[in-house]
Amino acid sequence: MFAAVLVLVGGLLLGWSGRAGAAGDPLLSRGRAATASSTEGSSYAAGKAFDGNTGTRWASAEGKDPQWLRVDLGAGAAVSRIKLVWEAAYAKAYRLEVSADGTTWTQVAEEKAGNGGTDDWTGLSGKGRYVRMYGTARGTSYGYSLIEMEVYGTADTTPTPTGPSPTGPAPGGAFTVVAAGDIAAQCTASDSACAHPKTAALAQRIDPKFYLTMGDNQYDDARLADFKNYYDKTWGAFKAKTHPVPGNHETYDPAGSLAGYKSYFGSIAYPQGKSWYSFDEGNWHFVALDSNAFDQSAQIDWLKADLAANGKKCVAAYWHHPLYSSGGHGNDPVSRPVWRILYDAKADLVLNGHDHHYERFAPQDPDGKATADGIVEIVGGMGGAEPYPIEQVQPNSQKRISGEYGVLKLDFTDSGYGWSYVGTDGKAKDTSPTYSCH
């Protein structure tokens, strides 16, 4: 009997050594962009598990296995500790995994008989930019629900691998992004004239680090049902790697402005609780803005604070309505105050949609004066919606293409960038100069 007790105590101690104790490494996950396999509703978005607020939580859809919750640490890291604080809906079985690219995952811990409460895994050894909890068995009849998920470790000074591109491996610190606006018309691949299945196939073949969308993701009124019937069947294939912004069509939803957009993308589009947000990749700071709300002081104040806090050398911003355009909508002055803020912060690149054509501009200031220290603007509204003709060519416009669907393939380095406009036939229709960051 005594021997059995010793065995039991020894087993408990062995089990405890990997599950508790304070780790000295810093917290890396607080406030980072997060995604999940599902959410119970907008109040339970993935980011709620990384906000440091014990009054909020992430909750998955009920009654379904498996489910996962993922956080982007913003850069590669050596992960040493993961702490999970479960709500009543806990996981009986789950894995903790890390990944360099968000695609290939390596297990660092596994629970097979969870009982909720707090699980504190220390002494872990894993390297990656992305960390996820992958639940395989629920402990209740509900879903999975985490009040907090905390990831600790040390930042990796080695750039996170980005994987091969169609032209070969990217050099250290370099990465590729695919971007487009004005995407999913109400049609499917069964219609040979439907373009968004073709741009999605192209985007997926390029296999970038991530995807950007510049608004009007779903036509005509961006209802949730339309997102599910059209966008989700094409561009939705890489939804988890997408950083979207809304366009004016997202505001037309009868259920409420941005209702379908928010329901479909969830915390992917609201990682910081608003329809505007920012994130980092390599030596770049990306700012995602909602140009439907440029008249809201909350967004403008946030933008100023975000840029003031930025420590990256290079800055790119993207939203829907372009300040400069030679297309049917033309120049939209609603964006000029934001341009001034970005210009003062020495931003490098702006991406827009709205007009359904491709166009690139020489560096210019917010008043349209060509200047070497200006911002480069690209209109990339050829993701699938019906093309618009070129109406009135604007000063500093260097190249315009209308009628050929395609995507922007942007190549970023630690000190500069360039891009190609690639048609759905896979051929580059335009290639930019190479620019250095300011």
C-alpha cells in the first residue's frame, strides 16, 4: 500500500514538473492577431483570449470537434511556456503546436485527460511564429472556451522562413504578399465568365506569406449568406492567411453596416476589436484601415498613435477608397487627411481598390506633387468584379490596365519593395521599379 502511494506521488510530481512553475521568459502573445476555427459569436472572437482581460473569452461553435485557436506572435520565437485558462467549456484532449509558416505544425505538448481550470505548460521547446491550441475532444457538451491563452518565450533573431516562391527561395527577411480588391461577384466557377475563382486560383498558386484584400470583398450587399455562397468558395480557401479591410459594399448589408463582413471574417478582420488594425512582418509595419470611417476621430487618433509607436523601418497601409485614381470613381478626397498622417510618418506604400482596374503612381505627396520622398499608391481593384474603364488619367499615373483580371504580387525586403501585376493567365502584365524604404 505504501509503495503504491509512493508510485502515485512520484507520478504526480513527474506530471506536475511540465505543467506549472514560473517561467522567466516574457509574454509574447498579448494583443497579437488571433484566428480560430470558429466562434460562438462576435462577442467571443479569437482575440478575446489574448487581450489580458479575464472578463472576456474566446468560445468556439458548440458541439463540434476538432476546434483550434491560433495566435500570430508577429515574428519567430523560441516558445518555452503556454498557459491556458479555461472557461467552463474546457478541452478534455488537445495538442499545443507551433509553426513557422502557419501551415506545417509541430507538437510541443499534449493533454489527454484535461479537467479544465488552468493548464500551465512550462519547460517547452518549440520554435515558430504561430502557436495554436488544437482541441480534439470537448470536456462538455458545449464547445471550447478559453478566457486567456498566454505564450511565453524569447524572440528569435533569425528571420522566420517564408518558404519558396514561384521564382525560388526568398532571401533572409524577404517575403511575398498577394493583394486585390473588389473580389467576389455573385457567380461561381460553373459560369465561365466568373472571374473570382480564377483570381483565387492564381493567388493560391503564388502561395504568399499572407493575403491582403482592399475592400468590396463580396458583392452586392456583402450579406453573410453571399460571403458563404461566393467568396468562401474561392478566396475563402486561404481565409486564415488573409488580412482584409471593408469597402463601401460591406456597408450595404440589410442586417447592418459591416454585419456580414464581421460575421464572416470574425477576429481575422477585428484582431484589435475595431475594423482597423495593424500588424508587423519582417521589417514592415502594415496598417489596415476602414475608409468608410475616415470621418471618425477614433480611427484617426488610433492611426496617429499606432504610427508613433511603430519601430519598423518600412510602412505600408491599405484601405478601399483611393486618393488618386484614373478610373470611374476618380480621386476621393476622403483619404487625403489619412495620406497626410502617413506622409508625415514617412510611410512608403498605399494599396487601394474601389475602381476596378490596375494602376500605379509615382511617389507623390498628399497634394499630388511628385516627390522622391512621397508615397507610392497602387489601385488593385481587379480581383473579380466587373472592370471599369479608364476615365481621366491623373498626374503621376505611370501605368494603367483595365479589363484584365489579376492580383498584385508584392515582394518585400528589409529595406524596400517591388511588385508585379499578374493576370489570371499567370503572366506579369506590369512590373514596378524597385523602391527603397524612406
